[in-house]
Amino acid sequence: MKGVIMAGGKGTRLRPLTCNLPKPMVPILHKPVMEYSIELLKKYGITDIAVTVHYLPDAIKNYFGDGSEFGVNLHYFEETTPLGTAGSIKNAEEFLDERFIVISGDALTDFNLQKGIQYHEEKESLVTIFMKQVESPLEYGVIMTNKDGQIIRFLEKPSWNEVFSDTVNTGIYVLEPEIFNYIEKDVPTDFSKDLFPLLMKEERELYGYEAQGYWSDIGSLQQYRQSHYDMLDGAVNIPIPGKEFKPGVWVGNNVVIEEGAKLEKPVHIADGTVIRKGADVISYSVIGKNNVICSKSSLKKSILWHDVYVADECELRGATIANGTLVEQGAAMYEHAVVGNHCKIGKRSTLKPEVKIWPEKEIYEEALVHTSLIWGRKATKSLFGSRGITGIANVEITPDYIARLASAYGAVLPHGSTIVIASDSHDFSIMIKQAFIQGLHSSGIHTLDTSPTVAPVVRYTIVSENLQGGVYVRFTNRKGEKQLNVEFYDYKGLPIHPDVERKIENAFWQEDYRRATFDRIGKGRRSTHKNEEYIDSILNTIDRKAIQQTKFRVVVNYNYQPYLSFIPTLFNRLNCEILTVPYETKNEEMAKLVQVTNANLGILVGEEAETLKLITEKGEMLDEGTMLSLYVLVAFYGRKAKQITIPVYGSSALDALAESLNGKLIRTKANPRSIMESDGGVFNYQYDAQYAFTHLLEMMATQELTLTEIVALLPNVHMLQEHVPCPWDKKGRVMRRLMEDIRGNNVELVDGIKVFHPEGGWTLILPDVEKPLFTVYSHSTDIDHAREAADQYVNKIRLYQKV
């Protein structure tokens, strides 16, 4: 006897799970539901099986192949146009030359097929339908039989006023080859709507077999969830895969359950999954392969497919999440929320009950989602943020992802180009850098590795070596995010232009990679002296003797990382006495240390060696506005520069300061490329901490001033800064309304909206490019005026989100 598995369904009611997956491939306890149909047929000796496919057939063929791995022989019959349930098996007529059984590829059952086949033989039937009693028959074909079992009435998907029985058609049939006489080739024909009514009209042998056991048509999301719960409850006579770790808790191979994780039966956890300390996996949760459930996250009655990452402090209640989705810190999903493949659920966002998110969508931070998201996404194929590409280490940024990214980058560079590539000293950064190098070499790009180092050294190396570009890889964990950042630079040492970013993105998404021939692949070399060369170049820009003679005492916080080891070297060459503190030292503690040690100043170097914070000898931490003013003063006091570039939110008072020192300010967009490009040269006060603090030390030494005395020379400016949350989809509306409000005012639109006030000062409304918020800067010589102006626009931003 042969079998037929009908596997052509789209599973429309299962969307978004079936947006890019055929219905038979939807997993139940981590196996495609169709696999259970194959196992059932095999159990009763039916191993020659026809599979009718239509929607996304390759997904089925690639997984099951010829069936040999599953102990059966599969033969595929593909519909080019939909032919209906009966019409599809007409394509397999030559193969089905004996009695055969038809079973759905998207139903879960433990029926005894042999008893149904015997019943068919006893009745000498042409068609026997396996029937089952259900609570709600509205979605099925309702059947009525006479006392002999012959079907006398049949109605497909009745309304409640049409229901005449609770016995329904399960879609499992035993048929004789003669049935093909009633089906025309290439004519759409349905078993329930066309064939069965025809057989009843012609009074052919059509019987119903009332099967015993479990049966579930995976036709709806509710039924899909319920089937999992039934499996966990043992309601289905099918072995549960995995090992019963403890009563009611099944786990696969290589599962890591950290001490302190809470598991409450029944739960199923598939191969390779990690449950972190402090996570709660509560009853009726099903977790697929290679998932990570982080600390303080709680799951209940939730179904996760494969490669799902659930960050800290998430709450999932009755949610279903498809492959490759990232759930960021603090996100929540409630009853019957469903998320498709490869989505990103932002930090502290909430999916309300019944919400459905289609594949490859992104939910923004703190978003409250009431309705399903089907069309659109955050940005079109966007890889790049404000500083290169950033993602969670080994979740969003993986070696295979990086290899593709490197190939895409290599495709936009001329063959034979040489770039510098470097990383910090973190093990994951090193691994990713190595993967990137191999991707570049395969596209014919040569590399110079200067690791471990920092971004300013990478930019310096590009210019000093006359290279075509550079890449810097660094690990960041400032807020426990465990992220990796990949930054790209052009031949001038500047962050690459947005046009180049788009070219890389296009090559990445279209997989338009260049593969060099084996004898023209790129080659790599290393240099361990670039940090020293960089230090020499900085020292050549200052009066180092003046600093050496002053013998500064400096408290330094530089993270103790090997890639920052040149910082104490730099201070030593300047004859400075340095006191280093642990990276975790709080600012208040460091300020006190500066005072009690009689240090000249305290210096905090950011982990990327670009940003700088200063503490005066009196223990005062300088804010962002003061630091910017300080850079202007340092740049112009000795006439080292004729002009300097500052971001658009820089205080107007700085123009007067620059003018008094015969300098000129240029304002530009508040991003690294715009500022560096306008300034020219590889060194920059705002993005090179070493360059900035050495020049500050020079000013202190040559002018014989303390840091407090230098700060006293700066203009008295009141600058307020406030962040206003705003959902991404409301930002455009807010900007439009603000522009309508300020029509006729003195406005500058270099970056955001800068409104100049008649009484002096200005307010800048700047939409954040990476976060769902606005930043409002307000400047005035009067602190009350600054606060009043800031409050006015903060309130408008909040109001325009709602109306």
C-alpha cells in the first residue's frame, strides 16, 4: 500500500509563521509537523509515499530529500497552479497504482491507520474518510453517516445554524485507484467541495470511519499552540523527543541550564539552548534549538523556534516566536502575540495580546504595540548606525555574518587594495577580526593588522601608510549589552561616506560578492609598531619639554586594557607621574582621589580612546559644553589652528572666544565624519583623547595655569540638554508640526531644527538617528530663559506625538 502526503498548503491563518515557510514545515516540538505524518505512515508499513507540493516546495524538498534519512521513499509531485486537494493527487496517478492512503502534511494525529484500512476493506469502499468528534466543527467538513457507516450528508465549513453534527472530516482518506476516473487532469478539484458530493450523487461507496485517538488540524495559531500543550500533557501517543531531565522537563543534547535557573513542568528544551541563571521557564513553554534565555527573563506558555535570543528581564506570556528573532532587554509579549522570522523586538517594548509581527520587522525601544505590524519596517535594509555596524556579540554579530559583510566591503574596493584592520584585545573582537580578514582576502583585498589598538591609531595608520581604508573592531559592555562595533574608514581616515555605506549594504543584501581567483587572493601582514609611531606623531605636535619640566601628577582611568597600554607609555614620555584607578571607579570617587593626592587633574579615557572627560585639581568634573569650549580655547591660544569645527549645538558664545583668539569656528552636523572632514587632518580634539589631553597639558605648562584657571577663561554659557522619548513612527509628524509652528522665525536647518530667539540664544531640536527620542539643546546667557525655551519645545514634542 502506498501513501500520499498533501503538503501544498500556504497556511494563511498561521501567518506570520508561514510568511516564508510552507505550512507542513511549521514545527511541533522542534520537528516539522509533516515529519510526524511520515513517521505515522512508516509505523504502519507505508514507506512509498507521494508528496504533493505547491507553496515554497524547496523548503520541503531540501529538508526531507528522498526520504532515506527518515526510512521512507519520497516522490514529489509539484503543482505549478493550484489544483485543489483532489486535483493535486491526480498528478501522481501513475505512481498511485494500488490502494493508497492520503494524509495531510499539516495535521498531528496518532490514529491507528491499520484499523481504518481494515474497515475500508470490510466495507469494500471506494473512499473511506477518517472521522473525529470535535467541540467546534465550524472550520471542518461536517459528516453524517447512517447506521452502516455510509456517508449520507456532507457540508464543508458550516455556520452554526447549519451544523448538523460534531463529527468532522480529518482529511485522512483511504482510496482505491478507481477514484481517478472522477478527477479530471489539470482541473481544480477539491475532495470536500467537489469529489465527495459527486460520489454521493452517484451513490458510490463512501464510508466514514470513526477513528479513536488524537487529531489536530494545525490550521490556526490557537490550535498550533494547543497542539504543543497537548503533546506536553501526553495527550498524543507520540514519543516526546529528548531526555526527561526531571519529571515533566525534557531537554535535548548540549543544553546548558545554569544553577539558579527555574524550570516548572511541563517544559521542552531543544538541543544547544542555554538557560541563564535567574531565568524562569514556566509551564507549557517550548524552547527550540540554540536559543539563549538570559537572566531575570520569564517565559510561560510560550513557544520559541530556533536561534531566538531573549535578553535580560524579558516577560513572555503565551507568545510564539519564529526563528532568528532577537528580543532585547526588558521587552514583554502577552497572550497570543506572534512574531515572525528574524525580527528585532526593542528594549522595554511591549506587544499587547493578539498582536502579530510579520518577518524581518523591528519594534523600536519602549514601543507599545497594539496592532499587528505587516507592512514596512524600521529602515530599508539598513546595516549601518551612527558609528558603523553594531550588534550583540555572537547573536547579531557572528563570524558567518562578518564573513559576508567583509565580502560585501571587499566588493566596493578596487581589487588589490590594502586596508588596515585592527581590534581591541577582547577575545571575541579578535575572532571577528580574523573572520573579517578572511572575507577580505577572498575578494582580493590585502590587509595590515595593527592589533591590539584603538580607532585613532587606525585612522593615523591609513594616512601614514597611504592605504585605501580601514576597519576597527571593538567590544563594548558599558551597560551590560555585550555588543560588538565594526567601524569603517576611507582613504582619508574618515568614517566612510553614507554613499559607500549604501554600496556595502547593497552588496551585502544582494550577495554581490567578488571572489578572487585562487592565485589573486589578498595577503595579510602585521605591524606591532603603529601605536609607538602614533605617539611620536602626537609628541611632534606639542612642546614636550615644557610638559616634561612641569612634572604633572595625573590620575588616569583608562580601563587597564592591553589595547590601551600606550596611554601610560605616553604619560611616561611626558615625565608625568600617573596614578591609575580601576575602570569601575565612580566619577565621585575619582574626583576625591584627585584632591587627596594633590594631582593636577584627572583624566578619563573612553574605551575607544576617542572620548575624554576631565576633573580639575579641585575635584570638579567638566561637562560636555565646557569640554567643547576648552577644545576651542586650546586650539586657538597658541595659534596652532586658524579654524576648528564644532557640532551645530555648540554655544554661540564660542564664536566670540574664537574671534578674540583670531580663530574661526565652523559648525556642522553632529556626527564624526562631518566634524573630522571639516577639520581636515588625522588628529581631532573631539575624537582623539590622546591628542586632546596632550595639547591641554601643553597649555597648562606653557601658560603656567591650573585647569581651574583655564576653565575660568571660558565664556559663561548656560546650555541645557534634555532627551524626549518619541516612537519612530511619530517622529516625522512631530518634525512637520514643529516646522509649521516656527514658520517665519529665524531658523537654521544644518542638523535638526535650530530656532534663534529674539532675546538671544537658541533652541536645537535634534532627532536621534538610532534611538526613539529627540534631544533638545537650549542655549542662553540666562539659565531661566534657557530652561523656559527647552520646556516649551519638550512639551510640544510630547503633545505632537498624540495629536
